[in-house]
Amino acid sequence: MRTTTGHDGPTDSITDSLRRDILTGQFPPGERLQEITLARRYGCGRSAVRAALVELSSEGLIERETNRGAKVRRITVGEAIQITEGRAALESLVAARAAREINDADRAELSQVITDMRAAVAEERNSDYSDLNALLHRRLREMSGHTVAADLINKLRNRAAHHQYRLAVMPGRPAESLEQHAAIVDAVISGDEDAAADAMRNHLYSVIEVLRRWGDAPAI
Amino acid sequence: MRTTTGHDGPTDSITDSLRRDILTGQFPPGERLQEITLARRYGCGRSAVRAALVELSSEGLIERETNRGAKVRRITVGEAIQITEGRAALESLVAARAAREINDADRAELSQVITDMRAAVAEERNSDYSDLNALLHRRLREMSGHTVAADLINKLRNRAAHHQYRLAVMPGRPAESLEQHAAIVDAVISGDEDAAADAMRNHLYSVIEVLRRWGDAPAI
DNA sequence: GGGGACAATATTGTTGACAATGACTCAATG
DNA sequence: CATTGAGTCATTGTCAACAATATTGTCCCC
């Protein structure tokens, strides 16, 4: 069951519901997050909401001022670049580790993802490509077995989610990033740790290049 | 004023007090953190304690289970290695950025830190050397201007603090790490981004080497 | 008409009580 | 003697009321 408000009820924690609603844009950057309003929205008391606000604040998704409430954090392009630089450092580590730990089943799965990506780009199914993109990065994190880095990357991805989204709908961008993803998978499959790290870093610094071009002409 | 319990009162937040008490070993790994006990200790209500627990949990310092309370997380050697690998990825980014942003005042300051380090090692003032070590890394983060990476590194350092401490009192270790720190500073001062990143990575992977040797013979 | 003091309102921070959940004790039973 | 069950206890999760604080609006005086 999924309601139109975008939350499933008390099955998952209020923190997860609120995080999802922020990431999906139900609460745009800068929006005030009033405790009593959120409590009514999610059908719980203020304490649960407060716990969620504390947690999301430490994740960098919202900012809280004492006695002045919480609001959705507005991520500048400059900060999005720093976030992606951090991701580049950590995801290259993860890619190298995945190349070391790879097995045959994982090799087949990664190849399949690239195949699906090519199809999605060819047929201009941008949404599917975006999903496959997330899937590829997630599976690489899982294969690496590096839980510490994987956890940090997850939080960083969330923080820059808005900017990442704008990237996915940029004309010509999927085709460009497809080749970078293919290079990453090639390196991981062949077990070349250094090449995997380089390919991943190269991919994310190309993302940074796009963000930097946006820096001069901010949109939305 | 500083009491024997090691907290200053309500001047700083309960989160900071609790974090400090965990890092200084007042609450050893595995210790249960009971809300009502902490509330009495810090002279506040349970809600403030709960907020602190939520935050420290997301920092990785404690683990919380629903309806079962919180306890200080026990960091295995394996996890300490992963944490240091993450730090290596992020601190090498920071070192490179510091090398790019360096100015003359910072150059003089970094040189002075190395000079002080040499003196501390020569006179076997291990505690002083440890402080200078923290100072050097912190100043490099500040000079880099990379707040995102600096923040993540801070949290990672906290998580592995216990293991780092054991490292500082290891015989012969300060002398070894001194040369690595000197190499980092040399590269940063000369503005060579790649060399700075390499030197920092080299330093932290030498830390990992020590941790790995400990893995076979865990102490304390 | 403008500025500052002051009251009114709205919102967060805190406390205390109660409900819900899990762990433990101990006896009864096979 | 081990096991299972009910009952008890300790602890966390939740809620509602109250206090503290910031914001807004109003009135008076200049």
C-alpha cells in the first residue's frame, strides 16, 4: 500500500518516512519543518518527530537551530561539488575493493546491468537508466564488503540527491556516463583494483565538471 | 570548573558531554548506557539523553536496539582498519586540497609543528607528540577548506579513537610516523597536490599495517 | 509618520506519568 | 534434570501538559 502523501504509516520509522519525503521533494529545500505539523502528518507524537529531526540533522539533510526549529537544508552547488569529491574518494576505494572481491556470479550480474543500461539509453528511458545507475553503485558497495565506506557514501548521496536528479535529466548526459560506467565494470570484472578506482574517480569527477558548469548558471 | 565525573554541566550540550566521556574511556566499549542513569549523571531529563543517544548512534559511537537500550559500540580491529581506509581516502583528498590552498602563514605554522614534533620524539614526550599529531591533521583539514570531508574525517577519527590511542603508546611508533608527517608537510608546503595525497595515504596505510599486525594478537 | 517598549501568539524545550516491550525468576511438569 | 510457562521486574517508547523562548503585532510617545 502506498498513499498519495508518500508515507506508509508506522511500519517504518518516522525517520525513514521523513527522509524519503525530503528526498522526493515533498519538502523542498528551505521549507520549515514544524514538529506539530509533522506529528499530525505521520500520525505520531512530537517525540518521534524530534528524534527523526535529530537524526536527519546529523545526516546533513536538515538544519536545526535551538528554539527556532528545523528546515530542509539548501545545498549549494559548491557543497554538492564537495560532496561529490568525498564520494569520489570513497567510491574509488569501494570500486577497488569490489575488484578484489569479485566472483563469477557478480561478474555476470554487473555485465547484465551494463547491457540493460545500454538498452535504456538507446530507448531514451531516462528514469530506468537512473534506477540502473543507483543499482550499479549500490551493488558495487555491497560486493566490496566495505561497510564503513558504503555507509558514508549512502549519506553523501542523500545529501546531494537534488543535484544528482537534475543531472539525470540533462540531455546527452546518460550517454556520456554510460561509457564511464562500462569502464568501471570492465575494470572491476577484470579484477584490476587500480583501474577500477581510476575509472570510478574519473566518472565522479566528470559529474563534478557538470556541476561546476552549473555553478555559473544556477537553475530551478 | 571541572568535576571528577568529567563533565562541565549544561554549558555544552549533553551530546558533547557524553561523546567526551565515551572517548575518554569513562564508558568502556560494551558498557550499557541507561537513559535514567545518564540523565542523573548529567543533571537533565531523559529527553536530552535520548537526543544525545540518537546522534551518537548515527555517528557510530554507540549502538541502539529498540526497547533494549544503548551500549558503547565495540570496534573490532577489522572495523578499525576499514575506518582508517576511509580516512586515508578522505584525508588524502584534504591534503591535496591543503597543498592547493596553502599560503605563507600556513607554511610557517606547519613547519613549526614538525619542529615541535621532532623535539617531542627526541625527548620521548609521547603525550605531547600525540597532541601535535592531532593538531597537524586538524590544521590540514582547516587549511583545505573542505568542510564536507573534514566533518566526515572527524567522525571517523572518533570511532576509531580507542585503537588510535593504543597506537600512540607503541614503542618506536612515533619516530616512524614522524617521518611520514614530515613528508606530508613537505609536499603540502611545496604545493604538490599529488605528492601530498600520496604522502597522506602512505601514512595512514602504515597505520593500517600496524592495526593488521594487531589483528592476530588482540590486546586489552 | 516612525521608532521603541510591551503584550500576544506561536513554537520549541522539558518534565513527568503511563504504556509497551523484553529479560529474568522460579516453580511445575514431562 | 531439562524445559516451558506464567508472572514479575526493569527499561525503553510514547504521550500530554507545562515552561521557556522567539516572533509578531500593537500601542504610545516623540
